[in-house]
Amino acid sequence: MRRRLLTTYLSLTAILLLALGIPLALSLSMIEYHHLAIAQVNETEKLAASAARTAAPASDTAWAGQATEYGRRKDSVVLLFDNRGEVAFTTRPGTRVSRREWRLIVRRALDGRPNLPLNYPFNISAKPSLVASPVFEHGRTIAAVATLAPTTSLRSRAMGQSAVLLGVAGLGLLAATVASVPLSRWSLRPVQQLHRAVGAIAQGRYDTRAPGDSGPAEIRELAAAVNAMTDRLVALIETQRSFVADASHQLRNPLTALRLRIDVLESAVTEAGRPHLTVAVDEAEHLGRILDELLVVARAAEPGHGAVPVEVRSVAESRARAWSAQASATDVTVVVKGEQAVASCQPGVLDQVLDVLLDNALGFSPPGGRVTVRTWADDTRVRVTVEDEGPGMPPENLARATDRFWRGEQHGDRRGSGLGLAIATTLLEAGDGALRLSAAEPHGLIAEVDLKRDMPGVASVTRTRNPS
């Protein structure tokens, strides 16, 4: 936006300078042109008056000397035309008045009418300026004196003045550029403050509010609307969290009572009813896990502790060892590869996310398969991937896999609530992270955890304690 504002400022300044500079340059050029024309007309009339005092100016040595001296001094050509329009004398032999407009000027002078130069000073051809004045004798025209003056000096002065004006305009544009930078910053300061506040709110820092006491009225009204929207959003989020937490907590009490009654009934159930009892116990435990995961989802969206440095490879190795028993039971190998990189996230988040991903990877990997955990980093981000050799997901299901309670066809009869990936996504997004799913080749699934890289120079690093 600053670039657009600067472009607008400088464009208006350039248009203003051009609107003032071009007419000024033309006016100065016309002034120079009129000075030249007036001087040329005066000199031509003097030569014509001198010729009128001579009986035969074409053969008069004194007049010829006067004309020659003028031509030398002004670098011009003096011509004397008789009443038939023929050249009777010229200070530069071989000069011909061949242009149609020049012949018209001479004809007007022979008709007794004075002339002014008609050519424009900025003509590309730079043709000379011709002025003709009639020579009278007893009230009738007997000849005409014409001067042909070059306009090179006029054009040089005009171009010099234009160059000076162009330089002044350039300095003005440079000054406007220097002045427009702080001016644009001052103009955009309320917008930038509002932008930073909205960005912080979008990242989950709901205690941030847009400043509403600076800037124009429109910005203040927009800031007030953003703050009202944030307050409403916070209230809705708190209501949702409270509902999920309260519902999960309130359901746990009757679920616990139900489980106790099932345990009491175990001794009284016959062999024929024992399979039904087993199903009831499994369903009660499944419902308990769903309630636990709902509580995790509710707490994951709450503002947690500040981000701390976490060594991702150490966490990956720790969680791989924690799941080694289940991996051995299903004949699956868990391998950790990659570099040691330090990410910035809330304590325990990466542990919980990797638990979810390893649980899914081990659950879908075939016997004899391999689950590979890789870690690497670039300048600003740290990434951890968990790749399995299971059936994978169709492309249309990858975007839905992180939705709450979603279960695809590939789950089959595998028990689960459909909340694991949703919990992992919520935990990561609360700390400027992300979870992305993609298909592995030739089959399988790749879950990529994207975290912010910790800034260098941090002295302490939070390490996850290896399970004993």
C-alpha cells in the first residue's frame, strides 16, 4: 500500500511540474523568439530606409558595405529585390529564396506591406527566419530588402532554458520523493497499527485490540468494528470451550457409574451373556476415550504457555522409543532420520502431535512395514514428517482427514474417534504451526509437521525426557 501511495504522490507531483514547466518553457522560448524577430525587423527596416535614400542601392557601394557588415555581424544574409521580385543584390552569392512562404513574404513587402518572421522556433528543420521590408520612393514601392537570419542561437538558448527547467523539475521531484517517504509512513501508521492488530488476532492472540484513538475517522470506526468483532469472537470461543469441557466432565460421572455397574454385573453374567458384556465394556472404554479427546480439543484451543525452544530430533527419538512396544507387537519398524533442529512451540505440543501421527501410522502399517520419521530445517521453518507404508488415502480425502469425527473407508473396523488429527491440527495452529497430509509413493501416507524455527542464540533448550 505504501508503494501505491508513493506512486500516487509522485505521479501528482510530476503532473504538476509538467503542467507548470511546459507552458513556462514555451513562454520563455516565445520571448526569445520575439526578441529575435523585433531585432531582425528593426535592422531590416534600417537597411530599407538606407536603401530608400540611395538612387540605385544595388550598385551603391556605401549601402552594400552597410549590408555586408550587418550580414557579417549577425551571420545573416541581406538580399535586395527589385520590383519584379528578382534578386538585385545579396551579401552571399548563390542564396536563393526557394521556399514558398519566403516568396510570399517578399511579395508582401513588394506590395508595400511589412512582414514578421512566420517560422516556429522549434521547427525540426531549423530553417532560418526571413524578414522583408519595402523600399519606398515618393510613396511607391521600388524594391524590398530582406534579411535571412539563422535560428541556431535561438534554439540553443531555448534548449538551454528547457534543460534548466528540466533540472529544476527533477530536483523538485527528488525533493517530493524525499518528503513523501515520511509523509506516507505518517499517513499509513494507523493502517499499519490496525494491520498488526488484526494479524495478531488472526494468530490467536485474542487479548490484542486495535488502537482506535489515532488516524482518520474511517480508520477509527474500522478499529472499533474490529475490536467489537474480536470481543464477540472471544465470547463465542469461550462459550464453545466451556460447553465442550462441561459436557465432557458431566458425561464422565454417569459413564463412571455405568462402568461400575458393568463391573458388578460381571460376576452374575452367564457364559452366554459374556460376549455381550465384553462389547459393553469396550464401548464404555471407547466412550471414555472420546470424552478424553474432547477435553484435549477444548484445551488445545486455549491460550497456552509461551513458545520454548524444542529439539525436534530428540523429541522424535523419544516418541519412537515410547511406541516401540506397540511397533514390535505389530511387526513394524520405526526409524528416525534427519538433522537436529530447534523449533519454537509450546511445551509438550510436538510430543502429543507425534503420538497421534505414530498411532495412526502403526495402526495402518502392514506387518513387516516401516514407519520413517524425518526431521530437517531451512532458514525459518522446521519440519518433521511421519511416513508409513499403509494403504494411504484417496486425494479427495486428504483435505477432510483433519476434520473432527471424520473417518474414511480405509479405517475399516479399526476403533477410533476421528479426533486425533483434529487435535494435532488444533495444537499446531495455536502456535503458528501446521499439519499437512500427502500421499506417499508407491503407497502410504506422509504427515508433515511444520513449525517455526527457534531464533539462534537461545541459551536454554527444552528437552523431552526419554521414557524409562
